[in-house]
Amino acid sequence: MARDSAGTLWLYPGTNKASTSLFATRIKLGMGCNQYNALF
């Protein structure tokens, strides 16, 4: 997961393939997360 500067939380799912792209198309999980510095 990652948060962009606008506060949108994104999931970057793995593809399970080492020879091609490691991550599939990102999926938006939510907005308004710009108040958080770290997610556990």
C-alpha cells in the first residue's frame, strides 16, 4: 500500500511473476489519508 501527496491510499497487488512486472494495476482503497504518516 502507498499514499500519494493528495491523501489517496493505493494498493499495489503483486503479480506473482519475477520475470515481468512485479505489480499489477493499482487499486484505489480510499481518500483522506493525508493525516497519517505511517500505516501498520
